[in-house]
Amino acid sequence: MTAPTPSAAGRVGLLRRQFDLTWSLFEYHLERLVPEDFLREPAPLCWTLRRSPEGSWVPDRADTEPDPVPVPTVAWVSRHIGCWWSLTLDHARGERPRERTEILWPGAGEPTLTWLRFLRTEWLAHLDTLTDADLDTPAPFPSSAHPPVQASSGRDGRHPTRHYFTALDPNRPY
């Protein structure tokens, strides 16, 4: 006997419930951050954000993963989350994805918290527009250099962005 396929509202509802649970855990930590936490380097080898000569924040990065891998600061992680989430929204909406350099980290403390909460609102609004066909359509993310992957319907208990990140390196558990 096969289980019935959930309706689009049921599938989107499941995605929303999974996201809401994840967000509640994330928010628990966000609301406890103070500006000093963002750029604190907890180890000798860290990836963080640094001011460019023009005044914008630029993330440390490498073309190949270094060994050992640097410990990321809260600033680096928050910028990484905000950048990928912004690009995911661009793709999900069918918009031209911005270049990573176009997505600016707003700064330590409340500006970043506001940015991440805004992205949450945008993601939830996008989820509300999805249909069964949307959930079954291969995701065009992250780029043409990677083959499309199937978006999750929620039947496997994973969030669709999990598939987006898996496309980056299917052997790495993001």
C-alpha cells in the first residue's frame, strides 16, 4: 500500500513547519548576540569579514578549501547565510542571481539581525506562492556549472535548500 501524495498546501505546510522549527532555534541564538560577538576571532586561524578600502565588508575566502579549515566568525557565518539565502531567493523567484559581491553584509549587531529576519520574511512569502508543480521542478541553483537537482517535497524530511547546498558538493553534509 502506498501513502497518498500530500497536497501542495500540505507539502508547503510541512516545509513551513520544518522551517519554523529551524528558525525558532536560530532566533534563540540570534537574540542573544551582541555586536562584539560578530567579529570576535575565537582561534588563531579564522575567517572573518574585513573592511575594504571603500568601507564595505569583504569576507575571507579561498578558491580551494584550506587545510586546516579556518574557524569562521559569527560575522562570516551570518554573511554566508545571508548571501546564500539571497541567491536562493533570486533563483526561486526566477530572477537574475546577483553576484556575491553585490550582496553586502550590513554590519555587526542589529543591522545583520534585521537583514536575516527580512530574508526570513521573504522566504516565507515565497513559500506561500509554491504549487505542486513548483515543488516538483528541478532547482536551477547554484549555477549552470552544476546540474539541476530535485527540490524536496518534504517526503524525505529535508528542506529544499538542503538540496541546493548538496548540489555544491554532494559528498559534503552541509
